[in-house]
Amino acid sequence: MTRTYRVAVIPGDGIGKEVVPEGVRVLEKVAKRHGITLKLDWYDFSSCDYYLKHGRMMPEDWKAQIGGHDAIFFGAVGWPKAVPDHVSLWGSLLLFRRDFDQYVNLRPVKLLPGVPCPLAGRQPGDIDFMVVRENTEGEYSSIGGKMFPGTEREFVVQETVMTRTGIDRVLKYAFELARKRPKRHLTSATKSNGISITMPYWDERVEEMAKAYPDVRWDKYHIDILTANFVLHPDWFDVVVGSNLFGDILSDLGPACAGTIGIAAAANINPERTWPSVFEPVHGSAPDIAGQGIANPIGQIWSGAMMLDHLGEGEAAAAVLKAIETVLAEKTLRTRDLGGNADTVACGKAIAEMI
Ligand code: ATP
Ligand code: MG
């Protein structure tokens, strides 16, 4: 029986156009090996080129065009010389996040061989955890405003909104993820000593959810000491879950602890698969190196592995990660940002061949 998935491929801008083809090269190879049929549809929208031609980032019927796909394989968006970043971002990725209800943002933090670790003395194997960020509510509500503007009494207020449904669904995802991993350990980010209403409520929901997962060991740390522990004791963590703001911070700090931006992968996930999820590298369009063919394609390729995992193709996903690790261990196959001399295509081809 072959499993068939429809994937919308969106290269976007800058190095997105260079690394996405390498991600696709690897996906096609691993699909062939594992009896998977991938139906790929390429789209030129959600890019600044599209904006310059049409005056908008995406066509009016974008949702009809890609909403029925199983996943979206995304490169990067942004070309600040031509289109301001807030226009390109709000006209594309943030619409996906909202309209496709991608309430989980997921980032693996894993130190791979051949990647210089900014934390002294850490070896591959020491750092291997996942950051789960709530992606739709919390601190990033737009509720609030300025009172008495321009006077001595001027003040601003911005509300944090945490719903029971919103918290529970991301916690459920995080506990399920922890349950599937060998360490079965979940850490919750909190700040209930200083934030006296929303954070105790978050803690309360964690405690409640934990009852359904007696096989998962869990703990909670205040965000201040938690960030310190990312740096001091990264080996402690397995699955780390946080609100929108705390998760935002942790999901940048985590990958930074495990090496360079060129290899970090990410996903915005709608776990029920009612809507497609987006799989994209952490890095942006990197205008400074775009067009030179030297970008590291590993962040994109790793995102492809996350996509396979999400689609239920765990074995294929593991095969991609193994191929990445094998290639990284070989200096000559690494791109320049990792001290090698391979170009984007050579690195992508090497990983595809390794599968
Ligand atoms: P964003 O706007 O999406 O937050 P950015 O434009 O601030 O991102 P990036 O595009 O990620 O930043 O680039 C940051 C730096 O990292 C740049 O110097 C860029 O060249 C480098 N970089 C990013 N991605 C890669 C990659 N895949 N390979 C090599 N270098 C990269
Ligand atoms: Mg940018």
C-alpha cells in the first residue's frame, strides 16, 4: 500500500529559492525508498516577487489553493529592500498561522556532529530536546491601549488572554510528544511567582493535564531560571512547553544553544490535520548571501523530516535525520558556515545520496 500526501511547496524569497529545491531533492529520495507518494504543487506566491507583480503577497483565493494540502513546505519570506518585513510577514506566514489554526510552534534542539556548539564542552548526544510554543493567544493579544495620551497621567495596558481550550490543546500536544520520546519528561515554563493570575492558571492546567499522563515525568521552572538552565544544563530537557511569549524566547534560545542558524528547523502545526501545517527553517531569506549558492540547506531538509514525522512517516523522518548527521560528520560536505567548502547543491545531493 502506498501512502500519498499532497504537499504545497513555497520557496518564497532569497535563499528560500535555493534551499527548498534541496529539501525537495531529499524528500523525493526518501519517499521513493519508503514507499511514499508525494504529490508536490509549487507556488510562487507568499514571496516579495509576487508582491511586486501583484501588489499583494498572495492571491485572494490562497486558502482555496493550498488549504486542502496535507502540508506546506516553506522556504523563507522577506526582501526588505523591496517590501517592508511587516508587510511580507503579515501578508503570508502569519495568515497561515491564523487561518490554518497552527496553534503549536515546534522546534527541535539537537546538537549534531560537526556543528560547533556555543556551550563549552558539549558533545552530540548531550543536547536533544523539543520546544513547544503556544502559537495563537497569551501575551500576544492586541487587547489594550493608551490612556490619557500626551498627559502626565499617560499609561498603557496590554492584556494577556489565556483560554482553557487554548492552554489545554497545546499542553496535550506537548504531553503526547513527551510520551513518544524515550525520556518521557516534560518541563513547563512559568512565572507564577510574579505574574499572579495567568501563570498560576497555566500551572493549574499543567497539573490537571499531567494526571492523564502518569507515564510522563514533569516539572515546572520560572522562565528566568529556565533560560539559565538551557545554557547551563541543556542535558536536563526533553520536551519544554511554554506560553506564546515564553515559548517565543525559548524557541530562539534553544536552537542557538545547539549551533548555527543554517541547520535549525521549525514547524507551525495544526495537530488535528484539519488544515495544513507549515514546515520551514528557522532562518530567514538571508539577503546578504542570496543568489550565491552557498546557503546551508540543512535547516530546510530537517524541516522536511519534521513534515514526514507529522504525516505519520516516522521511519522516513528518522532516515533523513540520520543522513544529515552522516553528512555533517564529513567536513568536506559541509557548507561554509560550518567551515566546509561545499555549496548548497553539493550538500543537498550528499544528503540525498546518503539515504
Ligand atoms: P528573519 O527576518 O526571518 O528573522 P533575518 O533576515 O533577520 O531573518 P536571516 O535571514 O536568518 O536573518 O539571516 C541571519 C544571518 O544568518 C545572515 O547573515 C545570513 O546570511 C545567515 N544565514 C541564514 N540562513 C543561513 C543558511 N541557511 N546558511 C548560511 N547562512 C545563513
Ligand atoms: Mg529578514
